Amino acid sequence: MIDFITTGSKILGLIKGLPEVANSLYKQGQKNEAINRILQELGLSPTEISDDVDTVYTYALIDYGVSECYAILAVLRENEIKNDFLEAYTNNDPLTFLNKVKGFLKKEPGLKEDIEQSNIELSVELEKFSDIFISYAKKTTSPKFKIEGVYPDWDFNVIPTEFRALIEEKTGLFCGRSFVFQEFDKFINSHNKGYFTVIGDAGMGKSAIASKYILSRKVPCYFNIATEGKNKPEQFLSNIRQQLIIRYRLPNQENADLRSLLQKASEKLSENQKLIIVVDALDEVEQEGSSNLLDLPKNLPNGVYLLLTRRPYNLENKRLNTSPDTPYKTLDLREKQYQKWNDQDVREYIRLFLEEDQQDQDKLQKWLQDRSISQLTFIEEVAQKSENNFMYLRYVFPAIANGQYDNLELEDFPIGLEEYYYTHWQRMNMEGKNKELEVFVLFILSQSKVAPTSKIITEIVQKKDEFKDIECLEIDKVLDKWVEYLSKEKSQGEIRYRIYHQSFTDFLTKQKELDKNRKIFEEVVISINESEYRNSEISEILQG
């Protein structure tokens, strides 16, 4: 059993000596190297973890400490706090642990001041630590860390539940983009408030950047998702309002507008604290009128910053006017000055896919071996073909792994995301007469604001005379053919489908094969409205 009190003090000293501690978003490789260095100092293995609770807590301390808040680390290494954590863990009661830490800090004004000056939220950091502890507990595979047979999932109400799966997916093989985070950090440290917008074409990793920042800093957030119909100002306000009320304990603000909420929240900030809100895909917002998108205020209170992402825009559809005293800065990922970093990040992403992707790694390596292609050659060729587009890579790798590129030479890969979509469209022979059912199913999905089940799609398809005898099994086969372009979600025991990325929806709207269905689709809408389904889910899907 590890001597935790002695070890905790030693960890503090070792981590304090790391130069990387100042930057919580440095590369994963550097973080792993720092963790392994400290583990060696303590005589611990980076792979074989004992199921002793003190040892697991020690691993979590090291992992948290090398990249997060040093002041919180100093609190967590206290034996009293460790015991409070383990008791709360056993009872699956995270909020009690949060209150115990707050009580401890009242007795330690120096540590409390250090935390306040670190521009962090206590609940955010404790959730980060608990996530790390649970990840190491899982690595032991010991049942002693399970509560009623399962590992707990501590929730401090920091990240909205509806966005967690998206954030987890977007950050699964995340790498690089440090230049974006550095520029944003420079902005918030140079101004007392303001808007910072990351601009890039579809597939350049804007949502991944937003997700990584949210996951690392646990800041309030909102994702506009047009394909899910989550892109209205009232939806944004309701979601952000709830986050701010919980985070800053704002009473009687259930009907407050955004400007009032931000003002109330800013009044809760200590001198050095900042309120940062991340809003993804501003370009997907659906809003009438000419006011700022999502009704974002022209003037922000001091200490409030919004990190936004969006596709390139013209002046007339920018729709984000700010007052002279509210700073505004953009970072365009397409600019020449970022080309070098984009190139490096794409190549690192490809390497991660080849070496660490659990689902397709082995198949990709076999594809290379069968063609005597070196990993370095593959990385360079595919990086160039991708035109620094991460969405391109997200589609290409599963396609290779599934055998769709077995008859294609590396030099013949499509160039860029648009050409990839078009090449796949042709390879699927979607212009052929026997593809009308597939085309109509894709058309339904491209028009749907609510994710339909295969049963619902079947009922809509059957409204078209030539498809009246189509069975659900045939629709399932179509959906399976296009599975890489779709996301699945389970709701009330049913699988629902939606198009994975807006860029593919945009591509579909350009295809003349789908355009042929517009008239019949309008007729189907009328038919549905006049039928027994008038008030059903089908009508809702068709009308969006």
C-alpha cells in the first residue's frame, strides 16, 4: 500500500517543477511523457495499476496535476480531502464532496485565494479530477470501484447532457490546434471582454476545437445543429440560461434575457475570473430579422467572452454587430499563416488513426501492407488529398477499412471533401434507375428536422405509388449502405437516423437526382396532412 501523505507532498514538488504546467492544452504526447516521468520517480508502473484506492488516487493526482490547476492539486493531495472524495465516491454523491472542499477552503484562505486568482470554477476542476479517477479505476478492472455493479458517472451539472456524446466523439482522436487555443488565450488576456470567432470551411475541425476547449475548461456551451433542429435563438437562450443559473447560483432568473443573465453572472466573478461561453456553428442558426444571430448582445459585461465558430460568411450575413467598447477578433483557419499548423495537425491525425483507432487501425494497416505502402507515404499522400479537411479523413478511413477502396490506387483517391462526396455518389451509381428508392430515402433524411426511425421512413416512402409495397427491411438495407454518413440515436427503445454532418446535407441539396423528388415530396406532405397522420410524428418530420 502506498504511503499517500508522503507521496502527495512529493507529487506536488515534482509537478511544480514541470515547465508544461503553465499550459493546460499542450500536446497529449507531452502530457503522457510528463506523467511517465513522475511515475518513474515514484516507482509506479504506467500500465499495471494496483487496485489499492490510495494508488489509484495517486495516479489521478498525477494525471490531473500535469495539465490542470496547480492550486486545486494542492487541495486534492490533502489526506482529509482524499478521504472525503473516497467516501463521496462510495456513496456516489459528488455534490457532498464539492461542499466538503468548499468547507475545507474556508479554513485555508491562502489556497482559496490562489484558486480564485487562477480564473477557474471549483466544480469544473473537481469534475475533471473525478473523471480522471474513474478512468484509472476502470483500468484496474477491480469490482471494488463499482457502485451497485457499475462505475459511477459523476455529474456536477457542468456540461449539458445533450452535448456530451457529441463532445466525446469530436475529441476522441483530437490532436493539435494549439495555435487556435494560444490565440484565444492571448485575446482574453489582452482584453477585459469580447467576441472571438474561429472561421473555417466545412470539415476543418471547428466543432472539434470547440469540443476540446469545452472538455478541457468545462465552460458553458451550445452547439447549433441544423440537422437536429437545434438552431433557434429561443433554444440557445433556454439552454444557456439553465447553465448560468446552476453555475453561478442565479435566483429568480428563469425568464431573464441573455443580456441580463450575462450581467448577473459577471457580478458573481471575482477580480481575476472570466466567464467564457463557447457557441458552435453560428452559420447554422435559423433566425428571421436582421438582429444579431442568437440575439447575442452588442455589448458584453466585463469579464465575459464568447468563443464562436462558423463557416465563412459575407458581410450581409455576418449578423454579429458589436459596440465600440466590445472587442471582436476572428481567426480564419484558411489563412496562409496557419497552413503550416494545419498541415502538421492533419498528419498527426492520420498517424493517430493508423496507430490508435480501436475500430479500424488493424484493417488500415493491412490495407497498407497488402499494397506495400509505407505509413509515411500514406500519411503524406492522404494529407495532400484531404486538403487539410478532417471530415474528409473521417469518411475516407472507414471506407478503406470496409473495402470500398480495394480497387483504387492511392494516387486516385478523391481530392477534398466535395470531390469525395461526388466520387462516392458515382461509385454507388446513384444516377441509375434502380437507385430511386435510395435517392428518395436520402431526400427524406436531408429534409428532416426530426430524426426518423426506419419505420417512419418506410411509411413516408409508401406514400409514393411506386414504393407502396416497400417493407421496412428494405429501408433498413438502404440505411446500412449509407451508415457512414448517418448518426444513430436511441430514443424510447427505437433507433433514429439523421445525416451526420451538415456538409453532406449541403452536397445532397445540389444533386439533381434528389431534386427530381421535390414535387413528389410536396405531394407526400399534402397527403400526410390530409390523412390519419395529420397530427403524427410523420407530419412533424416532413414539415421540419
